[in-house]
Amino acid sequence: MAPATARHIIIGDVHGMLPELNALLGAVELRKEDVVVFLGDLIDKGPDSPGVVARVRELREGGQDVRLVKGNHEEKHERFRRAFAAAGDNVKMKGLDELKGITAALSGKDIAFLETAEIVVKVPGGVAVHAGVLPTTKTLDLATLGKGAELLMRVRHVTGATQASVTIEFGGLDFHPDFEREQELSPEELVALLGAERRTVVKTRYRPAGSFITLKKEGPGDPFWADVYDGRFGHVYFGHTPYVEDKTPREFQHAVGLDLGAVFGNRLAAAVLTGDGARSYVSVPAGDKFSTTPWEE
Ligand SMILES: [Mn+2]
């Protein structure tokens, strides 16, 4: 257990930006008793992923309480390592050159360190996750979430309205009703409404408002998750979505986005939580820009 006076330093996506990480650790005047939480995506895109992993690993080896949240980039590397072990050079994945180059440059200790990453890290007054939480999530228990835990690493926009449809076989024809008024009904209620006893239900589809949307598939009525998150798990500290023009972390009612897009040439940021419950922010400018596509994963 960290002592009561310990601070929590929560750091946004580093993406291989080693000088900026060192500058940030200097700017927060890191103390031995601080808990340092990295929000994931230590690696990829930037110039020195292996250097960043070694730096953070050595911080832990030096006795600092370091917690690592798993980002979608750490998850992608895990998938690559498994696939490469099984299929060698026959592996087909997007970004293969970067995956291979970084993997080759990581030591066994570095990889073991990366594999200590957690999907959710509890922090005072809330949780740290890589991307966010779905507004509809009822629990953060990973066993209960199952494959849904994956979305904590990826969520951005969520559905703004409930989508419900029932496909019904009727007289040899497929019947695809288009619901508007009944949107709040469950599939069972929709079927009852349609008099299903005379028909055969082929397929029901029900997605409540607040469901996951794949990147770039969102429409104008689909909010960013943190705009509709009700605070049920406390304050959520997240990265993943880079705010490439913001000078300070993006604050929501019950969440704060700490990825200020260092690798996109903006800033590397941290939240500092003190024992008395106060929250402040520290950030340092990026020395250079190594990626120009913040809308990509
Ligand atoms: Mn990410």
C-alpha cells in the first residue's frame, strides 16, 4: 500500500516520446512514494518505444510504484508476439514493420514488464483506463465483462439512440419493420407488439443508447462516451483520444482525457492527485512531431 501522503501521477499516451517523458517526470518533481500510473500506449508511432519501455521498467525496478494500463498498442503487440511465435514470417498484420522492429529491440525484461499491464487501475476517487468506459457498463469486473473488457481500450463514440430491429418471416416474405416510436422497447416487447404468435422471428437486434461504435462510423447524433458517462465508477482518467490542440487536459463532468497528442507534436500531460483529493495537471511540450493521423487507432 502506498503511504497516505503518496500522490498519484497519471500520465497520458507516451508513444515513444522519451525526452518528453523525462521532462514530465522532472516537471512533476517525482517523489519516491508517488504512485505512477501510465494510461497505456507507451509504444508505437514515436521515435523511441524501446527507450520508453526501458525507462518505465527501470523506474519500477528502482522501487517506484508503477502501474501500467494496457493500451490498444500494447494489446496489438501482444497479438503480434503470439502470432509470430506461431507462424513466424507468415504473420499478416497491419503495421508489420513497426511491430517487428520494436519487438526485436525489446529485451525479455521489457516484454515481461509490458505483460504486467492491467485493463483497469483503481486510483483515488475513480479509475484509470486506456480509452474509456461505455455509459451502459454495469461493472468493471473483468471476468464479468468478458470480451467487453476490450472496449475499455478502444471506446470513443457511442450510439446516441437505441437501435432496435426485428426480422420476421411472414407468409414467405421477410418483413423488416422500421421502428421509431418503439425505440425504447426491448426485443421481447417489440415482438409482442407485432403479434409474433402469427409469425416467425428470424432475428432480433437491440443496441441500447451508449453502445460501442467502431472508429469513424459515428454519426452526428452519436456522442463521445465521456459526454454521457454518469460517473458510476467515479472519475475516469483516460488516454487514447488525442487532444492535439489543447494546452491542458480535456475535462468532462466525470472524466478527464490526458492524451494531449505528444507524438502529434503537442504536449505530454499528467494528472497529479494528492492525498487530500485535489487534482492538478502538469504538461510539457513535445520537441517534435512524429505522426499526423490522430484519427487512427
Ligand atoms: Mn490508444
